[in-house]
Amino acid sequence: MLQTTQLQHRSEPSQSPQPSALTCSLMGTGAAYASRVIPNRYFVETLQLDTTEEWIEQKTGILERRHVETETLTDLCIQAAQEALAQSKLDPASLDLIIVATSTSDYCMPSTACMVQRALGATHAVAFDLNAACAGFVHALEAASRWIAPAPQNALIIGADCGSQLTDPNDRLTAVFFGDAAGAAVLSSSGSGRILSSYLRSSGNDEALIAKAGEKLSMNGRQVWDFATRVLPETVRQLADRAKVSVDDIELIIPHQANLNILRAAAEELQISMDRVMVNLDRFGNTIAASIPVALDEALRDGRVQSGDLVALVGYGAGLTWGGQLWQI
């Protein structure tokens, strides 16, 4: 169990875990952020875009984000992975699986996961990348938890993206949103952790959000808003229903960090207060597949998640892809 000496137990949820719950424990987490801090004034004063700091904050909830300079996506992945492994106290050689969820790999081939494997010395792991955009981390978690379930095994899951490399810096409708980061989690198919339910969906759509190879990202803001504000609360309800618990039993929702107004709209739809929604996009922006593991790492380190808590991880993004998992930590 992750940080068992630091986490206090809360009371049990109104319903005990169902027989179909999957044994899967979070052994450690880690995060890495690009080195260059980009405040909102950068787009106004340096790039001289037709915008204001107030407009960016009002429309997105973002105050600053991080962009890579000399570091690479692989560098961020390795750093986050090393933190997660150190916390888990596992030797890299004990890893059976490495999955990197990303849309911005440094290479077409080899995979980022293979480069992480080499850097860590995880000689026994199967390694591959997965692309489900901003929902990539929850898709990777689902794949990994099913992969390691049959026997005592360990997996390293990383969500990482350099969204700044996908955007035109002169496009105020996209450039202000994205930041660069990586988040990692080490999973074990043993321990007291449980995945109580999963819900993953996709719907082919290249109109709402698309980045063609060699081109910059384009986004239909209205379509993205309508999609995100629908599927975020839908996913939380589906996870609760499938686990036979109430939404009120969920201590914390850790959603993809796309836009503060989306998160507020979802909380209102679910009739929950915002203090039950993890938010850190004000400091990091939309980090695509990194946003959920980065937020998860912060929530654990800050004590917002305690042993036994029900935590919903919910992603939604290009594809269109969406879904999540309900964990009992």
C-alpha cells in the first residue's frame, strides 16, 4: 500500500468492495515538470497576442504552465519513473510491464517506453506506448491492471506529453492551454488496493480536436466543451453505479485538467462541491496524458487521498476518448 506510514484510514464506504473488484495497489507515484515557467503575461507581452491575462484566466483557469527547453519527453518520463520507483522501493528489474501513454513521443520508433526501460535497467519488462490522447493514462491503467492481474506482478505506468510542441504559439485559442510534464505510477497485483470499476469509451471524431503529423493542433472549442461537460459527469456516475456505491462515497475525483470551467460545470452537474475535485491546472495547464498522474501524485503527497479512500480517475480527450477507473486506495 502506498505511503502506509503516512496515510490515515478513513471510515469504510457505505458499501464494501464488490466481488468483481480487481486487486491492484498503488506502490508509488512520481511527477516531472518542464523547466521553463510560462505565465499568462508571456502571451500578452512577449508574443503580443490579441488577448489579456484576465481573459486567459477567466476562460481557462490557468495562471501558468511549463514548457520544455533542453529536456525531452523521455527525460521527463525517466525522472517521474525514478521518483515512483524510489517511493515504491521496488528494483526496476522487478517490473514486468512498462506502458507510456503519450501523443508526443520523441521518436516514431523506438517507443518512449523502451527508452525508459533502458534508462531504468528494467530488463525483464515488456515495454510499449499507448495513444489515447488526454484519456491515455486511464486507458494505460486499465491495460496494465488487467495484464498483471493473473499473477503477482508489477507495472510502471507513465502519462507524459509535451503539448507545447503541438501548438502554434501565435494561436491564442490553443497555445494558452498546454504545458509539458510527466506523471508515473507503480502498480502491483498484490496488496490491499482495489479497482472497483472501470468505464472506457471512444467515438471516432477528428473534428473536435486534431493534430495531423507534422502540423499544429486545431480545436473546435464548442465541440470540446459540449463533449467534456457531458462525459466527465457521465463517467463518474457510471463508475459509481458499476461499483454499487454512491457518488457521495467518492472522496476525491481526479479528472483530466483541461479547463477549470469544465471541472466546475461537471461538479455542478454531479451536485458536489469543488473541494472534492482535484485541481492543479492553474499551475501546469493542460498536460494531456500527464495531467491525471501528475494530479494524483500531488493529491497523495498533500494528504488529500488517504488509505481506504475511493478515488475516481477520469480522462477525456481527442479521439474522442473518455473513461476512468474507481479505486479504493
